[in-house]
Amino acid sequence: MYTLMSNKQYYDALNTTGKIANTEGINSMYTYSTFNTEPLNVKQKFYMCFLTSLYTIVLYKLVNTLLGVVKPDVYKVYPEEPPNDTDVEDTLHLIQKNDSRLMEVNLNNIQDIPIPTLKAIFEAMERNTHVLSLSIAGTRSNDPVAHAIAEMLQSNTTLQSLNIESNFITAQGMMAIIKALKENSTLTEIKIDNQRQILGDSVEMEIASMLENNPSIIKIGYHFTQQGPRARAALAITRNNDILRQQRVR
């Protein structure tokens, strides 16, 4: 057990060599020393510079790790698409005639097509046997057009690619299209992304279910917002592509 020392005992414990004797209350020896004021030699200076540089590098990396290095994104500038000069009325007439020369219909970004005309195009597509690709992205198509598309998908046996991106189709209209795709065995690619309203969880679940039950579709253009439907859709698309690959090998 340690005891306090009086001033006299403390000074008596000091000897002439500058050391504290191991007396009562003190269990170790303490040596007094002075700082070394001699100049550093070349090797010591080099070592100190090395330690300083190493410390600076470590500190710099630590700050970058904690704060992150913010760099601006570099965006590529793409030229604007030329205006679509397709004659809509002439195209409708060719579809209605089932003209064998018309195999691709591109009405993208023609925003002044009347809704009745868009509906008439898909009504004519129900009986068309030559058009393989049809695209109406950015045409302000709405739910009445979506229901016409759904009716067409249940009857058409030729169309392989359908693009209805960037329109005004709501969850109700898209649900009709997705359900119709379950009965279609010829369409291989469909693009439905970027509608004016968010389609919602129920539509995404229906899309995943449709892909699982329709082995014909090998490409779908849609960014899922839910992890579950996204994972199911990815597995279904992979499976559908594997089925197509096996059929080609045979």
C-alpha cells in the first residue's frame, strides 16, 4: 500500500546522481535526462523526410477515402433525331390493304396523330400478315390506344417487335396489354418504358408473370422499380433466350 511522503523524506530520497532512490512509496527508478540538441546527420534528415512524406501520402489517401473524390459526369452530345416524315394516312392505308411491301412501321415522335387514327392502325393490324415491326414511341398514345393494342395482340400472328415507349398509357391500359401478351406466341420484343405515369407494383408483377409464361419474348424494354419482379423477369428472359438457342441448334 502506498503512503504519502513528507517534503523532507522526498528530498532525502534524492541522491547526488540525479536519481530517485527506491524508498517507501516509490517502487521504481526515474532518471532525469535532457533533450538532445545536437544537429541531425544526413541519414537522420533523410529518415525524417521519408516519414514526413509517408505521413502526407497516408493522410491524403485517408481524406480521399472518407470524403470521396467528386468528379463531374461527362455527357456525350448526340445529334437530335431528324423529324419523322412518315405519311400516317398512307401507312394506315397500306396496313389495311395488307401490302406485302410494308414490313416495318415507324411512327415515332409524330405527336399530332389523332387517337382514332392510332386505334385504326391497330385494328387493321389484327388482320395484317406482313408487318414485322411496329413502333409508336412518343405519339401521345393513351389507354384507348392501349386497349386497341391488346385486341391486336390476341389476333395478330405475324408481328415480332412492338415499341410503345414514352406515351400516356396508364397502369390500367398497360395491364390490358400485358395480359394479352400471355396469349401471343409470335412477339419476341416489346418496349413499354417511360410512360407518363408510374405503372406500379401490380403491373410489374404481371409483367414478370407474363414473361414466365410466355417463352417467345426474349427482349423487354422496361426498368423495374421493384427487386422481386426485376429478378423474376431477368430469370425468365434468360430462360427464353436459352430455349431459342436450343431450338436453333436443332
